[in-house]
Amino acid sequence: MRGQRIEPGEVEAILTESNAVRGAAVVIDNAGRLVAHLVPAPGAADTCVALASARARERLTSAMQPELWAVHDEFPRTPGGK
């Protein structure tokens, strides 16, 4: 992506370093954009995107920074909890 190898797990690890983020999933959408899906920590729904975005700017190259951000109450789980 953007001429660089992107490791979604590496981006997710950086985003979840923020105390405002309980969970993160990073995917590339059909338009080729990096999208970060976040589950905020309790009480951090209003600030999780701003804090995760700031963390991404500090720790990731511009090619690895998500272009779009989505906040979810929870991530979907399989019946087995995965």
C-alpha cells in the first residue's frame, strides 16, 4: 500500500497502546484505504479516535497511518468468542 508493506497487526498494536482504546482492527477497504476500527475503553468514546490518531502520528510512518476511523461498541464475535 502506497508503495510500502503494511502489517495491520503492527498498526493495531500501536493504536491499542493508547489507554483510550480497548481494541483495534485495521483493514484495507475496497478503495485501498487503511481503515482503523476501534473499541474505546470505558469512558473514552469521545476521545479514542483523537488519542489513537495522535499515537499513530507519533509512532507510525505516514504510509501506515489509517485514513479512516470507525468506533464500535464491540467487535463481532463468533459463537466460540473469537
